Amino acid sequence: MTDPTAASAPTPPEVGRSAEEQLPNRQTPFSAPFRAFIPEGWAPYPADLPDPLPATGHAPARRAALSAQFAGDRLVIPAGELSVRSNDTDYRFRPHSAFAHLTGLGTDREPGAVLVLEPTDSGHDATLYFKPRAPRTDPEFYADARYGEMWVGQRESLAEMQALTGLDCAPISQLGEALAKNAGSTRVLIVADADAQLTATLNGQRTALGLGAEAASDEQLAVALSELRLVKDAFEIEQMRIACDVTADGFEAVVAALPEAVWRGRGERWVEGVFGLHARHAGNAVGYDTIAASGDHANTLHWIRNDGDLRPGDLLLLDAGVELDSLYTADITRTLPVGGRFTPAQRRVYDAVLAAQQAGIAAARPGATFADVHAAAIRVIAQHLHDWGLLPVDVETSLNPETGGHHRRWMVHGTSHHLGIDVHDCALARQQHYREGTLQPGMVITVEPGLYFKSSDLLVPEELRGIGVRIEDDVLITETGCEILSARLPRTADDVEAWMARMLF
Ligand code: GLY
Ligand code: MN
Ligand code: MN
């Protein structure tokens, strides 16, 4: 498959151009007869409009909550642009999470689109600017590998996008004009790998309108968009349940595939592949790169190279999550004995981590702070390390952030994070709403303590070296405590062994 156009040269070349004018070297020019022939003989586009997206009924309340925080300000929230992987090959598109949250668009929709909330006397009017499909008389149809129907499929018309999202829609070509109209102030969310075209447009408008520098990148808006997702609505909670459920399916498929992963070699990759198959089939993708870490690799917290063998006496730490088409993701870790049975040393570490996780889950209740969950779990970790003679100080000294922290040698990460459209959701939320924030019904967080004894760690007994264990579940804060959304997967060592036995033996 070759691209007939260059992104920088949207007009297809014509026969008869000089050699200097020829566009990319792989391109076959389009003849005049082809251009005359190609628009003919196609069935009309469907007359019926599509059903609304599943999130369409929920997005207006999200937009209203944002609107209430920014009375009088124009808010510009881009989806982001396609990002080049290499030469003319792009990465698969994933919209910015805030854009997905406010529009209900998921999967790969919609590169280059921009949501604008225009201030009114009573709030904001929302308009979705995007590139609607061009008629088949337009060269885009056959010659534009990024947007053309022959290359990426039939995209929406304005009316179809409006039906899907419930939003007023306008062509992206009208965005510049819309932004040129004066507004009290314009706040823009700059997407991570920002979009040079939009930035240029906004820079131009900023100059023309004499707006301040905040028009280019608005920290307050970015923070508000992140905090807007701290408490999930009913649709989001349902999506999280489904994400956890299909992730459990993926874990079961991995267990069933363990013997094959062992004999094939590079078993970590096999595990990653089996889980990835389920993620792509049941949802959009994996919510983050799968960590399939066996043996000592489990002690590398973000081990995603996944090129190791699986050995029957070792553990496999599998940290993986399915991201649904709505982009909500699970984030679950199980540490599994590859051969189906824990050794006594592995079980000792496993049980300590499980006890820490139970303490963390017990602390995850409304009214507690996010930090309380970590405090409860890490105390159990520190106590076990002390009981095993590993801590050079007493537990209280180690837990005191000023005087200690020695236990962190064996669990350097936090116990929890918010989870949702992003695996590390709401990452820009302010400290007082995140780490120091009070847990509220509707929040979804992970509880994921671990213990990591590197093979090179001479301070731990030899029998523990090379053992790494993490147990990670996704919990919904409820009115009375929390619900473990990932409870379908067993957690105790006995239950894990029994569950694996059903699939392995
Ligand atoms: N999988 C990344 C995390 O657990 O935070
Ligand atoms: Mn996590
Ligand atoms: Mn994880």
C-alpha cells in the first residue's frame, strides 16, 4: 500500500507536469480520463442518519459542568492530529481524552477535529469542527491517503456527525473564522503532540485580537478537564465494569496459553500477544503497553520489552488492561506461578502483598483521602519487611517520610491512581483533589501494592532474590466503601492456584 500524496502536498499531481513538479517518487499521476471517470456510478450515501453514540446522552452534563467553571470564556478543545510514525506512516489515532470525554467520540475519531464552547449569556454553545467527507467528485475521495474514502473509509457528513454526537457541527475550514470573532478570552487545550496548524491559527488570532499568551495554552483549562473526570458518571462506571470483565477474559486466555508460551520460548511476548489479541477483539486496544514480566523481569516496574522466556518454576507478573471502544480501560495485575503452583518463598511474598492490598482496599471508602489507601497498604508492606529482618530501622521510623522511607527500596511506587479513559486518569488534577483529595462515590482507583526483590539485591535472603509480586485491582468507591470491579479474577494464592488448575490441568 503506497500513499499517492504527500501530507504537505494535498493536491494530486497532474499528467504533464514537469519532472521538477512531480510529487513523491512512488506516485502514479492521475490522468484526466481517470478524473472524469472516478466520480461516476456510485450508490448514494445512506439517507438514514446513524444512532447516537453510547455516551451522547451523558456528554451534555459534562460540558455543562465545564461551562459553569469558565463563564464568558471561549474554550477550545482539540482532538489532536495524526502523528507521523515514520515517513508517510502514521500512528493509529487516539483522540485526546478530554475531547473524547466531552464529545463521546472514541476509537480513532476524529483526527483534526476541534470542540469549541462559545460563551453565551447563559453558558456556552458547543460546536464540533471536523473534516466532513468530501463528495466523490473531490480528489480527496481517491487521492488523499489520510482522509479519502478509498484509503480510510467513508467518513461522516456534518448531519451524520451531528446525529452521532448530538453536537452542532461545522467544517474545520470554518474554525479560523469562528475564532476570529471576538470573545472575552480564549482558553485552548494544547494537545500533547500539538497540532502545528491549530497553534498557528491561534497564534494568528491572538495577535489579531490582542489576546494574551494564555490563548495559546491554558493550564487552568487543562487542570479543569482532568478534574472533571475524577468522579465517573453512570455510563463511565458501566464501561469500567465491562473493561474489567473483558480484561479478565484476556487473563484467562493467557493462563490457558501458558504451556505454549513456555515451550515456544520468548514466552513473555507470547503472553503479550495473546492478551493483545483479546484487547483488540473485545475493545479498541490495550489501555497501556502490557507488562508481561517473568522471573527477575517482574522487578522492573515498567517491563514492556517482554522478550524473556517463561520457566515453570518462575512467576509471571502480568499487568494488562483492555481499553474499550469508548476508551475506558481496566488496569489489572496478577502474579501467577507459571507452572500453576507457588513455591513456599513465592507464596510468602505473595501473601504479604495480598495483605497489603486488603488493607488498601479496606481503606478505600468515601471520606478517606486518596493518600490513606497508600498509607494503609504501605504500613503492611513495611511491617512484613521488618518482620523479615530487612528494614534497618523500625517500622515507624521507616514510615516517617522525614526520617525513613527505607521500605521504599522494595516498593518504590504508589499504591493507587485514578483510572478511566486514561490509565493514569486525571493526571493533571491538583494535589488537593488528587493525593490529598477525599474519596467520593463514583471515583475509580487502582489498589496495587507490590514487593520487588531484585536478583542483584544482596540485602535480601537468597531464596527471595528474583521474586517480584504485584496484585492490582480496580475499585469503585461506593456510598459505603468500595466495590472491586476486577473481582472476577482470583486474588488469594489458593484461589489463583485453583483457578489456574481449571485451565491448565
Ligand atoms: N500499568 C500501569 C500501572 O499499573 O500503573
Ligand atoms: Mn495501575
Ligand atoms: Mn497496572
